[in-house]
Amino acid sequence: MRVLITGAGGQLGRALTGSLRGHEVTTLRHAELDITDRYAVALAMEATSPEIVVNAAAYNDVDRAETRIETAEAINALGPRILAEVSAERNIAIVHVSTDYVFDGTAGRPYHEHDRPNPLSAYARSKRAGEVAVMEANPRHYVVRTAWLFEASGKNFLNTMRVLAKRPEVQVVADQFGSPTYAPQLARAIASLIEDASFGIYHLAGRGGTSRYDLVRELYALLGVDVKVVGVSHEAFPAAAVRPLNTILTTIRHPAPVMPTWQEGVREFVADLHNQELKGSI
């Protein structure tokens, strides 16, 4: 299958490049393709003739989006609409990656694909607008919601916590719950999705769900570091954007790729870190 990946320089984009090695893959980073430029998008599709576009491009700075609303909307909503419209004109399918933050976190249970979104922040509203745009513009769509994405070399919560592990004590929010997702595992699930499943919305995230506090405790145990982890309220870390408190994801789609548990994701993350260290020492 001929696959075009946009936003290929990010955590998920890099992982997708590896998971789709069995296909004819073209990768385009932001510097190589501005998805908000319709003419550039059309040229890219004409040049590569993909059978499916996987959009991993996103503006993910949740707090900064509160003051850079136009930028967030351009990348998270306008860009996906252009990709969906241009691909639909050419009968090309599209995978669009979205977020658990489209929900408000008040359900009191894991969110499934039929739950009604209610985004709380500018970032979340822009991501929801992107979902709607893709679904309206291209009937051959996969909208993939995921959460708390991390991988060994990226800028993410777990790598931040690794840096803080040099301290004797670390405070971590204990009242925010989500579905930590290891990017390579998500990439493998997307590779499976486009081969075996039907179009629509899918929740693909680390199974089980946890708090940020327990996520960090798991990470430090696997790293073998002696750090005291202190659970605190989210109010201890004031932020510009409102974040939902409980957006654990689950799926009721069948068939759908089965994601590993979040603990398996952390274990694979730590194993990859060790492999990188070994390569660096050779």
C-alpha cells in the first residue's frame, strides 16, 4: 500500500515510519509540507499518489494554545480539513489522529467511541474541530483518539519525569487519570487498523488507565531509581488551560486493534531506553 505520512517528524510520525516498513511510505515533516496550504497538499498527493494519508501533524502545546488560538485552529482543524478534502477528491482514505481531551472528564467511567465530546480548552476545541472536519469531508476516514503519548526520544511527560528523577523527591498530580500510550505501540495498531478494520472513530490507547502519580511510580520502579513520589492535587500546578480530570479511553469497536496495557507500554519504553544506552556505549 502507498502511504503518505504528514507530521512525520513528531513522536508518532517517527514511530509510524517504522511500523509501516512493509508498505511504500512517503514521510513529510512540517518543514516539507504545510498542511494548511491547500496547493502544497494537492501537489504532495499528486507527486506521491498515496492510497491512504496518515495525518500525525498537530499543535500539541495545550497551554500556549490558549493565547495562540489561530495557530492551534490552523494546524489542528484547518489542516486536517484540507487533507480530508484533497484526499476525498482523489478517493484516498485518511487516518487522522486526535485526543482524549475532546472529552470533559466528568463521565466517571472510561470513554468509548459513541460518547459525546465536550472539549474544555482551546487546544481541545481545535482538535474536536479537526475530527469533525475530517469526518465531514472524507467518508473514507479513520479518526483515532489516543492519549498521553510518549516514546524514548521525544519531548513528553515520562522523559520529563526521567530528568526529575535526579531529585530525592518529586511531586506528581494524583487526581488526573488517562491512558498512557507508547507511540510505537500506537503506530503498530494504526498499521493493523488500515489493513483489517472499517472506517470510523477508534479509541487506541494504553489499556487500563491510570493516574499520573501511579504512572510515575511504575516508571521509577522499572528504572530502579530511589525517588520519593508525592501525590498532589492538580491545583498544585496552575496552568493556562483547563484539563479534564479523567479521560481514560476504552473501545467498543469490533473489529479493532487490541492495544497493550499502559504498563506494557512503560516496560517497552524503558527497554528501548536501555537499548539506546547500549548502542551509545559501543
